Amino acid sequence: MTTNPATEPTGPTVNLHDAPRPGRLARASTSLARLCFVVSLVVFLVGGFVIVAAQAVQIVLGDGTAVAALSERLGPPTFAVSAVCGLLAFALEYVRRGPGEEGSD
């Protein structure tokens, strides 16, 4: 029986499912990033709700200066937290899929 050298494996076969798993530090940093994402998500959603609800109440009461003051006081921290949340979401999606992988979206 003759064998075809083109179809015979020449070296060890590589199973993609046996790829190395991330180390302990990588898993810990991903878990920390997820925790920070969840905390920042909750903080910015609560901050946005407080801003909108308080402005609605103040508009009904007819206090325009309080609406502006509330926006100036609570707006910047809430927007900064939302930016952090967005960056963490981007980073976590990149880590989950890995570089160069296409999504199924």
C-alpha cells in the first residue's frame, strides 16, 4: 500500500480547542474590569435618572434656576462615569472576542 505524502501529517496536529487558557492575572484583570463596568453602569444610570427626575420636578414647580444648577452640579460627574462605562464596554468586548475575530452580529 502506497501513501501519499501530501495527505500524511508531517508534524503534530494542533487542536484549536486546546489553545492555552488565559493566566490567573488575565482572568483577574478581566473580572476587575467587569466589576468596574457594572458599577459604572449602575452609577451613571442612577445619576441620569436623578438628573432627569429632579429636572422634571423642578420644571413642574417652575424653578428654572434650580434646573440649571442641578445640571451643572450633577451633569459632569455623570457624563464622566458614562464615558468610563463605554470604554470598559469596548475593552471587555474586545477581550471577549479576541483581536482579529469577527463577531456574529
